[in-house]
Amino acid sequence: MRRRPGIGGLQTAAAARDQYRLLGENVAKIRTDLMKEQLTTFRTQLEDFARKHKNDIRKNPAFRSQFHNMCTKVGVDPLASNKGFWAELLGIGDFYYELGVQIVDICWATRPHNGGLINLQELCNLLRQRRKSDREAVSEDDCLRAISKLKVLGNGYEVISVGKRKLVRSVPTELNKDHNEILELAQAQGFVTVDEVERRLSWTTGRAIDAFDTLLDEGLAMIDDGQKDGIRRYWFPCVSSISTPGGADT
């Protein structure tokens, strides 16, 4: 018959478990303290790096993007506030705030033309035209970072992907899968027809017209009935190469 462990044996086993637990906690604390120390050292080195290269960070978009990636790895957000060490040293908080204001202006100016959905590349080009007298160059990465800070304004102002293109949405319009597929199809020519949607996407006429009606109601599409073949075309300024009205540049 197998003997059961006595009280002494149970107490010894419990004491051993407590010792292992304490040892584990001590090891975890040592690792945490070491990581904090390394992180503090890295942040200090990052500050020294920023002081040394602040002109390159402000004027060179590629260098600025790499600097942001370095900051992300150590949990530093230079754009978190317009006040504090990073803002005073680099002024990039003000830089992105200014970009954000200009992006909002451009989105508002082009909204009657594109319904609040603009190609990211077109937005960046308009932004560069507006800022051509400024010293700091603006990259697509800068635009994306500025747009990410506009989320505090509520719904809208976000970047969505449609096919190979990135579009900036400045209105709280929810696009479903059907809408996205039509926009992706329109990227080739800037427009599509009901017949093309039926043929390429294997949709019924009703499904295609329903999706087009929603896009028209949202101001994202324009109707062209002036073609010789008599076939109605649905144009999408946000994915076509139609030039934007001059009002965006003012």
C-alpha cells in the first residue's frame, strides 16, 4: 500500500513552491529593471541624436521618417504634444499641426469635386504646391502622420486602401465591399459603366445600380451621358487623373 505524504512533507513542498515563486519574481524584476535601464539609455541617446541632427530631421523627409521609426521602437511620440522637449528641440509638433490644418483646407476645397475622398498622392501634390515657398519638404509619410493626428476631429480623416491606391476620406462615409470593388475597377480609366461592372464582377444590374446610386448620393461619383455611344459612364474623381479645381491651391 502506497504511503501518503505527511504534514512535514506537504509543508516542505509548499515552502519549495514559495521559493521558486520568489525566485521567479526576482528574475522577472531584474529583467524589467534592466530593460528600463536600457530604454532610458536609448532615449538619452535618441535625444542626443536629435540635437545633433535636428536640421536634417526638419528638412529631409526620408531622414525624418527614419527618425520617427527609431522613436516608435522606444515608445517616444514626438507628435504627442506641441509642448515639451521634442517640440522645443525640433518644432516638428508645430510642423505636423500646420500640415494637418492645410490638409483639412485642401479636403474641404476639393470636397465638391470628389465627395470627400481624395487620392493620397494627389493630396500630397496639392500640399507641396501650397507649401512650395517653405523650406521643409513634405513626403507621403509626413502626410500620413499628419492625417493620423486628425482623428481627434471625429469621424472621417482616415486613410483607406482601394486596390493599389491609398485614399484619404474626410467625411464619415462608410464604404462597403461593393463600393470598394467599383472604385478599384474604376482605377484603370477613371470611370466604369454598368455593363462593365456586370461583366467584370459578375453582378446583376440591380446590384450595380444600387451601388452606383449610393456613390452618387455621397458625391463620390459623377454621371457622364454625353458620349457618342450613348452609354452612361460613372466617373470617380478620387481615382481618376482629372485635375483638381484651382480653389484648392488658394
